[in-house]
Amino acid sequence: MAETKNIVTFGEVLMRLSPAENRKLMQATSLDFFFGGTEMNVGASLSYLGESVKHITAVSNDLVGDAAIASMRQYGLDVSSVQKVNHPIGQYLLEVGSGMRSSQIAYNRLNGSFANIQEIDWDIQFEDADFFHWTGISPAISEGAYQTLKAALVSANAKGLQITADPAYRSNLWQYGRNGQEVLKELVSLSTIFIGGVNEINEILGSSFKQDKEGFIEASKYLLNACPNITQVFDKIRTGLSASWQKIYGRAWVNNTYLETSELEITQVVDRIGTGDAYAAGLIYGLRHFDAEKALDFANAACALKHTILGDVNLVSVAEITEVMHGNTGGRIKR
């Protein structure tokens, strides 16, 4: 029997604070909280799907950091390499929108625990791994986080890992002197699978491709030429009719072939946070178990289901995702 390999994820863990029942902050007298963060969300979702996942991060050396580690353990993540540092864990406050009212987020993460992450021996971390996942949020946090991620990518390449890159450019995060586009191009060039679309390619490479099918294909070809280490491009397209009503479908460029899923409609959104992470987790799971076309369908169904789950992590099973893939979207009670 083949040895099961690990997935390694790397990124900041944040405490998410939200008023209940779609309230605005000015109406709230208490706040619910969850621990999440885009890369941790991916890892936790993969763990729930049955994969072996190690998440590497730095949390505060206090009771909040202890709670964050406990939360990761509950999701089944390997937290043996989580660092504890003498800086507070990052936080963000989310007002959950409804209908025509958009959700709003305010961050408090400057000079937090992840920004002060210490050096990591990546050769050891990747000894039993075959996938490594990162996003463009991590190198935006601090010089130390950028250098730590770059070292991870060099090591992962040397060991032949598949490296999934979700570039997620957030211009307001890049506050420590680096040019975000230049850094992301460098790091994407050290990756093998690109999770993003025309917007991300245009931002990183300074191009101006259109959003339609032909634009996506041309943008993907341009990316593969500029970053030859990338072999596959996977994108998620969202149409938002309101904060509570969304439509999504997936598309990809793999082996000079265009792939596209059917569109899934979510008419009663419970929580939009983490839906892109659910797509990434579904895709990684799919690429480990299926061909690219089925992996894309699996990712799209996983993303759709996350809209129905409160919190950052997609707590759905392989069987639930497979049912949606096969068109069972009626939501009937199971007895």
C-alpha cells in the first residue's frame, strides 16, 4: 500500500469577531468569534475531507494563542510546528451583510504574531509531504513572512512537491517596503499550480486581458510563458446578485485544454468568508484523487457548499460534495 503523504499549509491564523444575526457593530452587545485565516481554512477543510495536513504559523504566546492551537487541533490539523511568539494574534471584525447590504471587514494585524515568525527548517517540514499551499496574503504581512515563504518554495521545489499558489493580491497589506506585484511574480514562478484568474494574472504581470473565455485562455497562456514552472491554471467565477444570493462556476486551462463546470446557485448564503479557501481545498483534494476535470467540478461544489456553513472552515464531507457534483442540490432532509 502506498504511503500517504502530507499536505503542508503556511499562513497567518486570525481571530474573527462578528456580531450575531447579521447585526451591525453599533447594534451588538456581544461578539461571536472563530479562528481562521485563508491558508488554515484550506488546511482544515482538507483535514475534514480526510487528508493529513500540517499547518505552519506563529500565534501569540498567551491564552489566545493557546485557544487558536486548540481550534486547529479540533479540525485535525498537525500543529507540532506552530510557533508561539511574544506578539498578539491578528484579529478582524466582520459585519455580515444581507441582501443589498454588503459585508464589511476591519483588520487589526499590524506587527502581530505571524509577522514575527521565526526561521523554519523547511527540509524537515517537507520530509513526508507532496503538496504545499500558500497565498499572496502571507508575503504581504512582513519581510520575515516573505523570506520564510520564499525559503519554503525553494525547498519544496528541490523536493519535487506540487505547489499550489493562490496569489490573492491585497494592495493595502503591503506596508513594509516591498513591491507586491514583483514579489508575487517571483513566488508564483516557484509554484506549479495557479489558483486564480484574469484579475490575478493582470495584477501580477501588468497585463490587460479581458474576463471572457478567450481572455482567460490568453491570460493563462501568457502566465505559463512568463512562469514556466506553472503547469495548470484554475479559476473561480462569481456572480453576486446580492450578499445573500450568489452564483459560481469554475474554469481551468490544463494541458492546452479549456475546462468549465456548470454554474451553481446559492440563494440563501449563510457565510461567504472562506468560500475561496473551500474552492482551493476542494481543488487540492481533487487533484490528489481525480483527473483535472473532475477536480475542478469537486472544487466548485465544495465552494458552493461553504456558502451554507457558518465560520471560516468548510465542514462538509466528500460524500456531501460528491452529491452536489452529481446535481443533488435540493437540500432534502436525510433520515
